[in-house]
Amino acid sequence: MSDLKKERVVENKAFNKKEFFAILAIFILVLVAGISGSLVLGVVAAFTGIIFPGIVTYLAFLIPALAIVIAFNRKEGSFLQSFGFKPISWKTVLLTVLLTVVSYPIVLFMDLLSQFFVPNIIASTADSLVGSSPVIFILQAALIAPICEETLMRGFFQNRLAKVCPFIVASIVSGFLFGAFHMNLNQFCYAWVLGIIFAYANRASGSIFTSIIMHVLVNAYGAITTVIMVAKYSAMGTTWGEIAEKERADSSSMMRSLIILGLLSIASVFLTKLVIKKIAEQSNKDAQAKEKAA
């Protein structure tokens, strides 16, 4: 039985409340571990006067968080396979790139919607995020974060949740946790939706590499855009954050943009479902070809 079929079978099983809340408790431990790591680094910085680069601060949060899920991980097969690391074909890779493109209007819509209530967190912190090393910032955002966060959120939480509750519930909850992991309302809104899309993409392909590729592309675009915006507005004697706040103050322009993105998102939902279906079909073809070759 394929991984896709196995995950669909659980949708007919009873909701395991005990396991479900145990997984949520592990997520709280993950946050506590991550925050503790950040606090320890902060204490070290205060006593030594060392100004740690952003990547060190990020890893101080992420490494303890990953340590928690590794400790609670239940191995099924090899260590990497237990987190969903399974090879995919180049055709699936191309479909994954296409999926990222067609689903992106939904991300933009949720991002803009959140800005009616809170500032654009990336724009407002862009200067400190990029710091003195744009290359390291891009490396952190476009490579380290996607691999580590997908291992954490899809490899552990989504996969565990999908075994104890219907897939749609697992995807919504793991998406919610993914949003909460970012610890700000702006990123929470679009990360929640992205988390759901990532979950369905992984189910279709049977591999976590699908969501990693999508996460890499989304973050790479965002990181490169951030570097460009910082350089652009710095040359103008202002900051991206200040410009973003002025744009937020123009409610009529914001509303027009929201309506346009909303319409694009409607089409995006249908295209996203279509491409995910194509990924599932390609995954089944690859599995059949592999069985014949064996």
C-alpha cells in the first residue's frame, strides 16, 4: 500500500484524543526549549558584550527545538525516512516548483490581510535581519530555515498528527502550529495557510522534499526581496519599514490590493488543488515504475 493510501485510511479511524493532546504538549515543549535557548544566548551576550549575528540567534532557538522532536520521534524505517525524507522524481520537483508559483497569491493575500491589523514584520525588522551580511541572511532564510522547520513541522508534527486524526484536521492543526512557531500575527496568518498546502503537497508526493522545495523557494524570494528593499531605501535615506507603514496608512490602496489578491487567490485555490492532484498522479506513476523495475 502506498504512503498516500496509508494516510487516507486513517481518515476513517477514530480520533485519538490522548495522542493528539500529547503531540500538542510536545509542541509547547518545543517552544519552551527554543525560547530557553534564545534566553541563554541573550544572557551570554549581556555578560560578554558579544553581538551575535542573526543566524546564531536563530540557531539558538532552533537547535533545542529540534532536539525535543528528535527525542520524541518514533522511528519507522531509517532515521531520515521516519521524518519523511524519501526521494522524488525530477518531474515531481518541476510540479512542486509550479505548485509554489500557483499557490503564492494565497500567501500574498493572507500577508496583506494581516497588515490591516499589524505591521509587516519583515519590513519593520529588515535592517536588523539583513545586518552586515546579506549572504548569510539569505543562506539562513532560504536554506537552513526551510530544511530545519520542515523537519520539525511536517516531518514530526504533521506526520504524527496524521496518524491520530483525520488528515484535514492534522493539516489545519499542524499549519496552525507552524504559524504559531513564528510568534507574530503577520507571519502567523500566511504561515498557517502555507502549512496546510505543504501538508497536502507532501501527502501527494509521499515525501517531505516537496514542502522543503516549496519552503526554499518562498523564503528565497522573500529574502532576496528583503535585501533589495533594504539597499534601495537605505540609498534613499529611509527604511523599508517606514515606507511599509505609510502604505498601510493608505486604506483605500490597501483595500484595492486586497480585492485584487483575493480574486487571484480564488483562481489560485483551484490551480493549487489541480497541481497537487498532478503531483499525486506522478508519485503513483513513479511508484509503479519502481515496482516494475524491482
